[in-house]
Amino acid sequence: MSGHSVVPQAAVHFYCASKFAVTALTEGIRQELREAKTHIRATCISPGLVETEFAFRLHNNDPEKAAATYESIRCLKGEDIASAITYVLSAPPHVQIGDIQLKPTEQVS
């Protein structure tokens, strides 16, 4: 989700910037493929909070702070992301799904 909004934490603004770049590059590639009439589709999958090592590294390898990041809401699982990818791949050939944003129902942004 960081490629679509800036998290109000000074420590992660560069992370958000890199995700905005991924979103822009994906759209640029999609347009290039369309202009070349390749019929190749490009999709940006933007997941919200997934329990990973990210919080551990964000909080300077502090396991308690990292665990607290994931305690407040039920995070997405790898299977949730895989379902979104399956949805994209199962779309008819004439359908372009440019972006999928998915996040836990309790996630604020």
C-alpha cells in the first residue's frame, strides 16, 4: 500500500518512495506493452500489512516492538496474496487489471 500513500512515519518515507517508483514503473511497462501491441498484461499487486521480517528490521531488530506491530490487527497471509495473483492470471485475455490493492479490513492506511 506504500506505493499509493505516504505513511506518517519519518522512518519509512524512503520506503514509500521506492514503492511509488514500482507503481509508476509497472504502469509505464503496461503502456509500453500496449503500444507495442504485445497483448502482454502488467499488474501491480499492492498488499497491505503482511507479517514478515520487515517490522523486525524497522524496529532495529527489537523482537518485542516487531511483535507489537502485528498484534493489533489480523495481517494478510501469503495465501491472500496468492489468491489475488490467481485472480489476475484468470482474467480473460482482453481484460487488463492494472492494480490490485489489498489490505486487512482493520488496517487504517
